[in-house]
Amino acid sequence: MKLLTFGSDWCSGCKSLKSNLKNLLIETEDFDIDLHSQTFKKYEVKTLPTMVLLDNNGVEIQRLTGSQTLATLQQLKERIEND
């Protein structure tokens, strides 16, 4: 599985999410809207922050938008680790 995160340096919710993901040791592939607009379009990202979980074939299996609780992020981590 691969977790993609979409955000921006000017987005306070994105900064908070990035910090929480780092603290939980969740590896991500990060995309900044100002640098990767084509990737945002490809994944149809409309809200910041957004996380997209892909299976091993690159198929989207879960999408989370906006701020997330630590409990939600912990569940996401367990899902990734148990795959």
C-alpha cells in the first residue's frame, strides 16, 4: 500500500497532518499543490489536506479529507501495516 498526501506549505491543517503522520511513523508520498498541480488533477483533489490510500496495484481504496484525529490516523497506520 502507498499513502499519498496532498497539501501546501500555506495550509495550517496540512502542516498539522504532516506532523501527526511523522510522529506516528507513517510513510507518505507528499504532493504540494503549488508544485504538483497535474497530480492534484489526476487524483481529483479538491480539498486540503487530502490523503489517498492506494493498494499495491495503484487503485484507490480509501480517501480522507480535512483534519483527522490521531485515532483515525492510528487506524490508517494499522490498515497499512496489516496489508
